[in-house]
Amino acid sequence: MEIQAAGGGSAVGNRAQTELLAATTRTGHTLTALIASWLGSFTDSADTRAAYTRDLREYLDWCTRRDLDPLGVRLPEVQMYAAELAATPNPRTGKPPAASTRARKIAAISSFYTHLVRAGAIDANPARDASRPRYDRRHSPTASVSAEQASVMLTESRTYRHRTLGPQAAALVMALLIDLGVRVSELCQADLADLGHREGMRVLTVRMKGGKVRTRPIPHGLHGVLDAYLQQRPDADTDALVITRDGRRINRHQVYRLVQAMAAQAGVPMPQRITPHSMRHTFNTIARQYGAALEDRRDALGHSSAAITQLYDHVALSLTRDPAHLVAEATRSQPDSDEQSP
């Protein structure tokens, strides 16, 4: 069960939400079952499913606190929720959610209600005509770092004493984020079996959003980093590529903390704004500066359109043309003397 009653409210509120989730709808299914069937439709994107799970949980919490039946609300109630989203600061940032975030939350609610209509649980989608925040889709607020700063981050990661990662693992994480531009979810989900050889090169199979799969080359400059990690990788009963000192698969929170620590070490202004996603922007920016074609950058990043890739600009991809080679060369002033060809 992916949606549960929140534990931070009053006992009465928690009990009310538990009863709501267990209540039987007119289809004979509980609300929990209908939620599970809706979330199950996002099998190709774990990130979307996780975000929509959080979005729906927040909405149900809001309904419970106001003694509203989510199956009986109409457009005015949804609009009230949207208005509160725009006015309520995020406890972590002190600012209201970005317009794009609020638009996604309303889209998640609308998607859920559309599912309920199709299932026969309600007659109409009350969020269908809810106004969505306007924002410039051609602009991305994600911060990036320069090639010089990225190079320092890579160097510092080789000796950084992370709380749960060894220095070899930290160095590999930063190399995959910067030199290949992988998403944090792709990094955390990567398995040892995803390493291989193709066209005379070492490669990594990357499982992307939307069920896409890409074979990415591991540039020569990364071989020493990868081999150093594999030689000291703790023995553990897991298929995960990157694991912690105690043999657990790495998680996004550990990666997030590592990236911010390396940004601080590199002297990046406001390092708290640098995230693992910033490294994808960095990959794209450096690749663009060094002449990588737009279509190659788009394919490497797994974007559905060139327009999305162009957001990152502050023909099938050939392994020999992959921008990872350019980025790895740009971020390493001298090759390691002990690197060996595969």
C-alpha cells in the first residue's frame, strides 16, 4: 500500500483518514484499492509514481483537515487547495512551491480523478477545469556548475570522507553524474550486470524514465575510477552497482548530500542550490561548449524532444560520438598514470 494515513496530525485526523482510505466506494472497491490501481498505471516511471504518491497524500491530508470527502468535492474546493499551495511556504526552503511544482500537483490530482471517473467511482473530474499556474517552459531554475568547478568536484570526491560511502564509491558517483549526465534514479538503480563491453568499449546500460534504455560508453578517463571502486567494492548480497560501506544500495539522499558537499569543496556559490540534477545540466552545458550536437546531447540525456534538452543550455547516438567522451576529457587535465585500456 503506497498511500497511508499521515502520522504527523492529530489522533482524530489520522483516524479519519484511515477510515477514509478503508471506506468502500460505489464500485465496491476501497479508496486504497483505487489509489493503488491508479499508481500502478505509472509502471514505466518510478519517479513519476513517487511524486504523484506524495502529491496525492498531501491532497488527502488537506481534505481530511477540512473534513472534506475527496470523492464529493467540486471545482471550488480544488481551486481553494491550489490557492493554499501558492501561499504556503515549504518548511525546507521557506518559499512557496515553484509554479511548475504546483502545476504538477494539480495535474496529479486531476489524473487521479480521471482514473476514478473511468473506474465508475465518481461521475466527473472536479479538477479538470482547475486553473494551472503559468510558467515559462523554456526556462529551468536548476543551477549548474562550470567545467572548472566540475573538475574540482571530481578531484575532491576521490579523497572525501563520506559518512556512508568509501572514497572510491564517492568518486564513481560523481563521475557518472558529471561525465555521463545520468539521473540520480538511474544511478541508484544501476546493477553490476549493467556493465559490459560493446564496439570495443566499456559500457553501462542506463534504464531511463518512460522505460527507455540507453547504452552509454564509459570514457577512458573513467576506467581508473571504475576499476578502483570495483576492486574495493564490499562483498554484499546485492546486485547493485554502487553500494555503501555496509553493503546497501546507494540512495538518492546520500547522493544529494555528496553533491552538495563537493560543490562546497569546489567553492561553488550557494552550494545548497546544487543538486544531482544540476550535474545533468552541467553535462549538457560542457558538452555543448565542446561542440556536441543537439541531437547527440538529447539522446544521451534520454529526452523526448530537443526542446527539453535546450532547457539545459545556460539520428541515434553512436557510442563513438557520445558527449561523455568530450566531458571526461574536459574535466581531467591529466590522465591517471595507472589507467589501463579494457
